Amino acid sequence: KQEVTQIPAALSVPEGENLVLNCSFTDSAIYNLQWFRQDPGKGLTSLLLIQSSQREQTSGRLNASLDKSSGRSTLYIAASQPGDSATYLCAVSRTTGNQFYFGTGTSLTVIP
Amino acid sequence: GAVVSQHPSWVICKSGTSVKIECRSLDFQATTMFWYRQFPKQSLMLMATSNEGSKATYEQGVEKDKFLINHASLTLSTLTVTSAHPEDSSFYICSAGQGTRGYTFGSGTRLTVV
């Protein structure tokens, strides 16, 4: 069974700092990997989607990489802002591309 | 872009009653939708796969008689928590996908059973 792990579980950084969130998965037979943001008590906001054939995706200050063979992905956030404070989840989909396995998340706090 | 609407966003119900949660794809058709559950301080866990026009597929450990799923149209799936108990209190969220275009999640439903 696919297991997804995210490190660190919590992270607190001063505003303006660059940071990296890590995600690892045990089964490399994935269809895609997606990074989400979850605000307290709210649903999920999709940040970046990486297909299994891709190495990275970028959107604004966010960059996600994927190394499928080693079962790892990173989410890089540049010039962090207090508004980035949230829980970040990574999820990998099965080979059919439909169902997701979620990591336990990284709770990020950006201090003004 | 793809929008998934989930209703209600929160609900409080008495123990023993049933609660229905709706998940709608607003601007696309979804033959398959997914229901997840998130307990406090835990990650989301897939409960079941909802297939339009056929029976839902449940993950191991999820009681199909307790969590009734109906996917009667290409834009609507419903999850009914029957005879709810306090241990069913959780955050329920649905998702619908468009293949390689990714998957959109609803805003979630916070269920509290008292």
C-alpha cells in the first residue's frame, strides 16, 4: 500500500525566507503528484500538479519537483509571506490517476 | 476552471440522525467522484469512490451501510451518514477530476454529532 510521508511536520520561518517542504512516497508507480494548501477548517486548494513524466512545475513563487524513481518531491516557496501560513499537503495518485494518497502535511507558519 | 461545490460547509446533528452531504461539479461532468474523511490532526483518507450510475466502491474498513453514496447524475454525488454517532464527527471532502487536468476538491463539510 502506498504510504506518503511529509517532513517536517511543522515549520516556522521569518517572513522573506525561502523554504523547502519534503514529500516521500513508497510506491513509485504513480500517475501524478499534487501539492495542496489547506487553511484551518477549510477545504483544499490545488497549488501544483506534476505528471509522472514531468520533473517540475512552477507557479509564481512556488516550484515543485518530482523524482519518481526515488519516490520524492519537494515544494520550494520563495520569499515567504505571512499569507503563506497554512498546512501543505502532498498527494500521489494511483496509476489510474483517480484516487489520491495524502501525506500528513506540513504546518507552515510565516512570522511577520 | 473546474469548480466543485460541496454543501453544507458545516452541520451539527443529534446522535442517531442522518446527514446528507452534496458534492457538485459545476462546470464539468464527472463520471467518478471521491469521498475523503479527515479526523483532527490526521491526513485525508479515501473513503469511497462514487461512480455515476453504479454502486460505490468502498475502502477497507468503511461501512457501506453507514455511509451511503449516490451518484445519480454526472454532476452530483451525495454522501449520507446514517444513524450518525459522535465518532463520525469529522471533516468530509469530495473531489472530482478531469483526467490529466488534475483534480478539484470541494470546500469540505465539518460534521459534528452531539
